[in-house]
Amino acid sequence: MYWIALVVAIGFLVMFVLAGKQVPPPDTASLLKPFYKIALYLYKKLWNRIPGVFSSTQVERDLVNLHPGEAREYLKTEYYGKKTAICLAILFVGTVFGAAAKFSAMGEIVLREDGTVARGSYREGAQEIDVETDYGQQQMGFQVEVEPKRLTKEEAERLFEDLIEKLPEYVLGSNDSLQNVSYDLNLREKYDDFPMSIEWESDNPGRISDSGQIFSLEEETEVTFCFRLTYGAWERNGELAVILKPPPLAEEDLLHMELREALRESQNGSLNQDEWQLPSEWRGERIRWRQVVEDNSLILWAVALVTAVAAFLFLDRDLHGQLEKRRKILRREYPEIVHKLVLFVGAGMTIRGAFQKIAGDYEAKRSEGGRSSPAYEEILYTCRELHSGISEGLCYEHLGKRAGLQEYIRLSALLAQNLKRGSSTLLERLRDEAEKAAQERLQESRKMGEEAGTKLLVPMMLMLAVVMVIIMIPAFSNM
């Protein structure tokens, strides 16, 4: 993972230097600006060489419809720059977290390459580590505790008493009680934070070993374990009686038990030393130990990579969703605009004057804190085209094309034809269009109401189920 993080960091650094002259938009978040520079650099370098990555007909059409009047190339550069910057930021953050997870995992390793384990002071308590080894064709794992340095006699005496009291609970393992033992006992050398070692001796080693491993048995057997607690020169003795029905012991379990016993003997022989040398040979064969730690660094990095790719792909869908939302607003506000045109034309205004009046009222409301409206923005844009000298008929045609809806195309055709054929029937045709728009709005409202009713069926069924449960539970409990 460190190599991946190093390669990603060098790659980002090189691209950041190369993209130093790129200027992100002023409204870009501060943390996103470095990634935005890199994204702009990649876009300008790669869009001609790999057009499939930064080119989509549907995306370009949605961008033009969402931002009418703006240059197509500028819209593409801004959109793909922002999208790529977000993906790069996700990849960078994921790499950082992956490297941090790797560092955290490596910080837990106390087993050195030469097989030595650094001991802590007794105040730090025993440290539990996972190790694994390859023995021949087998790979076995162990969980061992690294003992701290010794305590004083008074502290050891108090811990002796506490441990003897808790032993029946500790040795149970997966069993319910010591009078009904069906699984291996948890006869460990150490328990929890107790620093003393425990030696177990079974009075029936043919049934159960000193380590708690159960052998083949056909009937219930009572076994007594003698234990000796030792810590330095001090010790305590006691007994523990159990009744068991042990399962058969597999060959692999036997090997595991013997190697664990070798670990115990190795540690007991190094309690007075600062380091514990794990066994390097067993049954005449050399073995090498590895500490097992939880390392999720590659998973985090892979998740970040997948998330970045998914974000790059799904942002196009979000863009199309914005366009669909804009079209719904345009369709909803169309009847209102047509009714205003009827009102102003009926009062004696020209179509151009009516458009300027509608746009002026909208600008005044927006300057006072009113909400922005896509439909009125289109009217305002049409007025600006009229002021720039574009012919009136062409401006109305542009309005229909930018909206991209049948209603606006119909209205733009009506207004353009009026300029060519005269305005004798304009008011009547506008009234017909307003009535038609009102009917379409009513049908759309009914459709939305039906969709809302359908969506409410699921929560209604859930509420019905809850009510049935509330009614039925007391009824059954009283039967």
C-alpha cells in the first residue's frame, strides 16, 4: 500500500506542477482548487486523444439546454473539469486513508524480523498479538500474549487471589458449565491482564490433555485439573473438577496443540529477559513466524478508486436529472406566461412590449430576493437578444429551441407567423393557446396526483401491517 500511496502522491505532485498555469473558476472551493487545476490540465491534454472520456452527445445537449446562450466549449470545460476534480479528490482522500490504515496496522507490529518481541513495562499490561507460521505444507496461526516485566510480591499476591476466583469462568470456553463440558477447555497460560503463568495438570491425560484438548471418549468422565499459578519465585496451587464428553481430536489439532505448548515453554524461559525469542525450529524443521494484524489499507484504496469511477459515471445522470427538473418547471410555468401575454396584448401592447414588461417585472422581483425561474430567464434572454439587434422573429424561434418543449415551440411559431402575416387574429389565437395550456396543466396535475397516490400505497400497507400486529398480539396472548 505504501508503494501505491507513493506513486499516487508523486503523480498528483507532478500533475499539480504541470497544471500550475491553469485557473479554476472563482467560486471553486479552496480544498478543490488543486484538483480543479489538475482536472483542467488533463482535460485540455486528453480530450482530443481520448474523446470518449470527455465527450458525450447527450451531456453536451443537456449542458446547452441547462445554460442557454453560453458557449458550448466553455460549458464542457467547466463541467468535465468539475467532474474530474471531484473524482481526483475522492481518489486522493481514499489513498491518504489507505496509507493511514497501513501505518496504523504496521504500528501494531512488535515482532521483529529476527523473531524477537519487545516487552513493555508491567504498567502497560500484557499485549496480545497474532502470529502465524508455515510448517511444511501447513500454515498455522496463534494468538499469544507478550508478558510485561515482573510485579512486586504484594501486587502479585493480590492478583493471585483475583485470578483463582475467576478461573472457573475463564476455562469454560464454549461450554455452559464445568459440569457439562462438550468442547475443549480454555486452559490458557494467561488470562486477561493477569501477568502470572498457569500450569495445568490433568489426572486423566488419556481423556483430556493438560492444555484442555479433549480426546476420544465414549462415556461421561469426571476429571480433576491441578493448576499452579506462578509469577517469578511465587506460586499458588489449586484444583478444578470438570465432567466432560470430549469429541475426537484431529491430527491438525494435535499439531496445533503441540506447537502452542512449545510457544508456552519458550515464553516461560524468557520471562526475565527484555525480549522473547520465539521457537525457530520444531520437530527438526526450521519455522519462521509472522505477526497477523488487520490491514485494510488496500480495501480502502480500492473502495476510493471504485467510488471515484462511479462518481465520474453517475454525474452525467445527475446532469440529465437537472435538465428534466428544469423542463418540468418550464412546463408548469408556461400557462402563467401565456396568460400574461394575453393580458398585455389585450391591453394594447405589442408582443415585443409584452415580453419586455414580463422580463422587467421578473428582474425587479429577483433583485428584491425573489426566486429564479427558468421560464422567465428564457423570456429575459429573449429580450436581451432583441436589444442586441437580432430580428424579432428569429428571437422567438430561438426561445422555442432553447426550451426544447412542444408548448414553447408552438408559442414561438405562433409569434413568428404573426410577424409575417399580421396581428389581426393574434389575440384570439393567444387566448386559444392559453386555454389549451390551462387544460394541459390540469391534466398534468391530475397525473401527478395519481402518481402520488400510488407512491402512498407502500407506507399505507406498512401502517396496516403495524395496526394488524397491534391488534393480533394481544388477541393471541389472551387465548
